[in-house]
Amino acid sequence: MQRKQGYRIRQMGIDDILSIARLYRSLYGEKRTPLLGEALAKKKPTEGELLQTEIWWFRDLEKGNPIASVAEADGEVVGMCNVKCNWPGSEVGHVGELDMTVRKDYRGIGIGKALMKDVMDRSKKKFTLIQTYVMTSNVPSKRLLDRFGFKIAGTIPRRLRRNGKYYPDYLMYKEL
């Protein structure tokens, strides 16, 4: 497979809604692998079902939650990273939850690192702690998180069930 090289990182906007839905749908081709750390619905959603979810998510974006960036290549979104407060206005409103996805044919060329740097830099103004889950078998993602100073808080056994088998996750965090 020839590796793609050219991309740019930019802030996510409402115009990215369809591209983000397509990016998430593309992950279903990898659902059989335990390395795919993204928790997916048991059945591949239609583009319309994903759009409904994304519209709700983008309402939060308009309110300033989450902090989100995309990687764009050849006119399409090939990666996204965001930090979102799951309980704004609460006693845990200072905690952000990190989520990142890069399309398979664009992995390994620095997109994840560039997305993380952009989102982490912007998160310092809003959050004091960022947490995320990563599968213990997902060495590339754990290595990236390590590079950004994330620490393991603990291991959560059987957090993900895929194809009838359970997988453990690390709960990782970084204080800003």
C-alpha cells in the first residue's frame, strides 16, 4: 500500500459533519481487529444515523465544547481529534475526555501527533485534566499518549467486547 503524505490540520467546523460521519463509518472495515481502539456500535450505522449523532455533537461544538481539530487531505477529512467535557458546569467540568481517529491509509505519517499537539495546546485554556481510554493491545496509540505525557491511572478489564471476546483498556490521564 502506498502511504499518503500531504495533509493539513485545522479547527473542526460544522461543515465537517458529513466527512466525520464517513470517517467513523470507515472504521467498520477494521472491526475485526483488536487493535482498533474505537468503541463501535454492534451494527454498522447508516450514514443518516451517524449524521443524526454528529448533529447533536456539533451543537456542543457551537457552544465551545468540545475543542476539536481535523486532518484534511485531498479535500476530505482523514482524521479528527477532540477533547470534550462530558459534564459541563459540574464539579468535573474541568475534565476533558480525549478521542482521536485517523483513517487507516493515513496512519503512521504524523497525523495523530499533529492532531494531538493542536488539540492539547488549545485545551490548556479550558481543562486542567484530560483523560482517555486506550486498549492495552493498541501499542501505537499508547506510545503517542506517552509522548504527550499521559500516565496510566489503571487497567480496566473487559472494558470492550468485540466479536465475543473481551479486551482490557488503560485509563490514561494528563494534568495540564
